[in-house]
Amino acid sequence: MQPTFVLVHGAFANSFSFAPLQAELGLAGHRSVAVDLPGHGFAATYPRAYQMPQDPEGLATAPGVIKGVTLADNAAHLIGVL
């Protein structure tokens, strides 16, 4: 049985950044899965203040979607995926 490469992004990224690597791995006959950590990828959302027209006061107070997400949350998510 061949291994599956599990690709996990760092801060300020998402699973989409692994697309070129996954293509190359696939061409070499390897399986891979790219995981989005909580608040990243399709789960990323932006407060209304971030959209045009921007609201500077709202930008200063609107929490990001990953506010409160901890390393333990990321580890638990990855364990759930595995």
C-alpha cells in the first residue's frame, strides 16, 4: 500500500497553495490530500467591513474568522481529517 502525503499549510495560506505540488505528486504516482485548517480555504469568511466600500471603523473592531482558533483546535481538526 502506498502512503498518502498529507499537506498542511502554515499561517496566511490554504490548501490551494499545494495544487502544483499535488499535480506533480500525482504525475509521479503518489496520492496526496491538502488540508485546510479552521478558518482557511472555503471556510474563510470576511466581515462586511472588509468589503467595498470599506468601513475603517468596522475594520478596526471586526474580528477575523480565525480569532480564538488555537493550535489545539488546528491539531484536533487535522486528527479528525486523518
